[in-house]
Amino acid sequence: MSLLAAFEAVNRTGSTTAAAKELQLSQGTVSRLVATLEAQIGRALFIRHKKRLIPTDIAADYARDISAALDLVQRASMKAAANLGGGALSLAILPAFGTRWLAPRLGGFLGDNPGVTINLSTRLRPVDFSAERFDAAIYFGRGDLADADHLKLFDERITACVAPTSVTGRPILTVADMSRFQLFQLETRPNAWAAWFEGQGEIAPPISGMMFDQFAPMIEAAIAGLGIALLPHYLAENEIAAGRLIPVLEPAVAGTGSYWLAWPKARSTYRPLQQFRTWLESQR
């Protein structure tokens, strides 16, 4: 493990000096560890040029596999260290959902299940359980992850929102009034505006506007008066209540999917997951 850790650090930082500082070893020790690894696999991993170490093509491929393996070991160590007797649940979540919906409620779960630790990682797209070691994931979609069981949390409702200052003296009374605004888009919701216009009893026009990969910067852009944000209603209602945004026309219309908890079939009987699943059912 020490050989692999030294190799990964040198490959990532570009020098034995930087790797030694990160690993809290001497530069000479790191150099010897890398040389020992090269001797064991029988291939040169770096080209030594003056004081620089240039990774070979073999090293680049090797580093990708080693990084994944070391990350798995680190996660396992953190999980073991955090396990206070109740078990640890590794959960992948959507950034906005985790921040605005899940986090404010988690205290109730942890209070009812002492000893259970939840480790959270954000993912923008559905997780591949065969490639990533999560006990479960909360994602937006159709409830169709491969080789997984699902619990439906709720259907998404969507609300278009705009900054109050953007409509001062010129309110939006019909969809035609929206033509003077950018309609913000989210990469993972390509059909969201079509669904919103359908909820208004209209057909969506061609959509052109700023593209975002997360809701947080979209919200801030709307607050700044740059355009109209189309948001899940659980996000929109917080901004509306705070007076930072106001709804456009009919709010909370049907979206294009639902929020789901999914888990690998092999983890179905894992007790922390069972406890979390039961708690989520009470929150729907």
C-alpha cells in the first residue's frame, strides 16, 4: 500500500518533493518507494529528466486504476472509523435535494437511530451501483436503475420564478409576456419547460437561455434579474417565502419525473438502509 500511495501521489503532484510533503515522508523515501514499485512490476513508470519525473503512458493508465482502488480503501476506512455500533450508510444525493430537502430533516432520523452514521456524496446523475460502492442513492428520474430496488419519494412539481424587480411595472400576465426574458435551462431536465408550458395549457416555444448544471447558480442568476428559473417547487417555495423570487403564472405544475431512493438488491437487508428507508417513508 505504501508503494501504491507513493506512486499515486507522485503521479498526481508531479514531483517526489510535493508527494513527500503530502505523505509526510522524506523525498528520498518517496523516491525509493516508487523505484521499488517499478522493480516489482518490471516496467518504468516515470522518465527521469533532470529534476522532473514525467509519467509514461503505462503510468497514466495504472494511476487511474490505483486512484480508484485507493479511494475505495479510504472510504472503507472512514466507514469503519465512523461506525459507532449502529452502522454507516453511504448515500449518493442530488446537491439541491440534499441541501434543501434532506439535510433539514436528517436530524430527526439521526435522533431516532442513534449510532447510525450517514456519509453523503453528491452526484448530478443516477449512480451506477456496479461501479460505485454506495448503499443507496436518491436521484431524479423514472425509478428504473438497473439491478436496484426503489422507493418513490414524491413526484416533482415545478414552478417558474423571476426576481420581483424584473417585473416591476411590467407584470407577467400571459406566456407571451415571457418573451422578453431568458428561460434558464438545466442540463439534466431537457424537457422541463415543455412540461411547464403544458401545465399552463400552452405549447412551449423554442427555448433559448442560459444553461446550468445545478439549481443553486440558476437561483442566484434569477435573483440577479438575468432571467426566469424553472425550479422544483420545494426549492421555489423557500425563495418565494423569503421574497427573493416570485412565481410566474400557475405554480407547482407537474414536472417530468419523480425523486427516488434506490439501492442495490444485495444491500436490501442492510440494517441502516432498512432504518433509513422506513424513515423516508414517513417523510413522504
